[in-house]
Amino acid sequence: MKRYAHITSCGMAVPERVFTNQDLEKMVDTTDEWIISRTGIHERHIASPQETTASLATAAALNALDPTPLDPDDVQLIIVASATPEHIFPATACIVQDNIGAVNAGAFDLSAACTGFIFAVNMAAQAIRSGSIDNAIVIGSETLSKIVNWEDRNTCVLFGDGAGAFVLQASEIPGGVLSCVMRSDGSGGDLLSVPAGGSQMPTTMETVAHNLHTIQMNGREVFRFATREMAAATREAVAIAQLQLDDINLIVPHQANRRIIETAARSLRVPMDRIIMNIDRYGNTSTASIPIAVCEAMDEGRIQSEDNLVLVGFGAGLTWGAMVIRCVETEVYVAPTRRARRRFLFVLARLRSFVRRVLRKLEGLIWSTSSKK
């Protein structure tokens, strides 16, 4: 029997703090009118010192799991796509796995900048269709405010923080992820990058002093690349799914810039009422932007059963991609007692993690003592 990978639930999480254009006016030489006219952004959410990529990803994952019948130990795979991971290693996905108590899940991070969420959903869908797993959580999570140069008015106005997650499950019902296009061009890697902090340019006093650990962008070239490739990838993914653009109910683009989205829509000859756009309230949240937009569209009733969606994005790398999804409604009743049990399991997961850390330290002390004898 043929297997399909369905997106059965989504969840999102954003920091409470809202940072407006008026707030930015006090920091850099810019105006609310300038930012809106060039980007479409009015405000963005900014993480507090206590909020991290992993904490936002955990919250989004829990929100996505809540309406499903899955318990944490049912989850078999967790992928976190992020341009701002918690650490170089371990993977942010492993921290999420520990936080939610997904004791049977493999976990890894995927780095493809803003396109990463599309790539990650495709990886999970392929694993489900192959039969190797039955379900997965895919998360896009970012704290871009932590790598923004707040003195650079060309970039600091663009970015925000947040996380979005999809739960994918196997089904014999046709639908779900129908096609995906994944592309890259490393020759344009210098157009959008964080130069320092890797093996080529390790952290030094000089790299910190010159803000080389913050986002550097050639805005003009990125704009040209994005408007061209978003439209092309959309057409290709729709064709692979054996559909026409007229069959697509909604397009959910990466929320990078309103002008980029509008230009791509004109190229596709798709009216703006078929485009999901919430950049005005969140800014560019990189890998989180597409799942956040999908979550909001579902809450607003804009996505219905049997709708065909295109998710399309671009980012540093350069990377770009598009995915066609057919939404199939799955009526699932989750009893209040089961949700209460699940909340207990989440609390238990934190306790389990603490106990394991203590035991690991005790084992280390015992081994160290015995090896000296």
C-alpha cells in the first residue's frame, strides 16, 4: 500500500516582546515610513535573554503536538531547521528531544538558512514515505536578534524571532506532501552570510570588533535572486505535482520582504488574495516564517480540507525551494484526560533529564575514583 506524508498539525511560538519601527527610530537613522515602504514590516518579536532558539522550538513543538493523539514517546524523528542554532553542537533538535521527553526519537539540525524548513519537511516526508518512520516533528526556530548588528539600519530593521512546527504522520490516504524542489548555488554564498565563527574565520577579538559575527547582506543582489527563483521554483514544484497554478489555493512564501513577495506574485500572475503574508507583524523570522504563516492561516480559516498549498522560500547559501501540499482533514478527538497525561509527561521529561545528568556525573566520579586505585 502506498504511503503518504500528511501534515496533521502545526504550532508556533513567538517572544512576548514586540519591537516596533518607532523603537528602531530611537536606535538607528531610519523612520517608520522608510521601513514600511521598503519592507512592509511594522513590528517584530524579539527574544528576551532567557528565550533561546531551543526554548522557542520546544514551545512550538508542544503546541503542534497538543491536538494530535501522539505522546512524546511516540515521536520518531525531530528535525530543527535554524540559522541561529543553540550551539555549533550539540544539535538544537537534541535539546528539544530532551525537553519534550521524546525518548524514542532521532534528532538532528538542518542548515539551509531561510529555505531550511522546506528542506526539512521534505526530508521527514521522504522518511515517512519510505516506511522507516511513521511520524516526525519538523521545526523552524530562530533568534535572529542575537546575530543582528543593531547599528546597521539596512539589516536590523528586517529580522525577528520565533518558531513554527509541523507534525507529519503516515497515511494511506492520498495527499500531504505532493512534490518538492530543492536548489542551491554556493557561488552566491557571500551575498548573505555571517562571516565569522566557523572554521574559516574562528572567533577572535578582531572578528568581534568588526561585527563579523552578525548578518552581512547585499540587499540588491538578494532581491534580484529571490524574485527570480521563487517564481521559478513555484512553477516547477506545481508541475512536478501534476497540477496547474490555477489549482493552487494559497501560496505561503518565506516572509522576507513585502516587495519581494509582491514581485514574485506578479511574475506568477497570482492575485495577492491567494498569497499568505504576515511580515508586517513578525518581520523576517527565517526558517520560522513559513510555519508561522501556515499556523495563522489555519487559525483564521483560510486553509480548508482539499486545498492545495505551495510553500516557497529562499535564503543564504544561496538556497531556494518550493513544496506542494494537499491538505486532507483528519478528525481526531483527544480526550482531556489524555492531554492532562501528556502535560504530566512533559513535566516528567524535565525531571528525567535532571536525574540523568546527576547520574552521569556520579558515574564519572565513581569511574575517576576507581581508575586511580
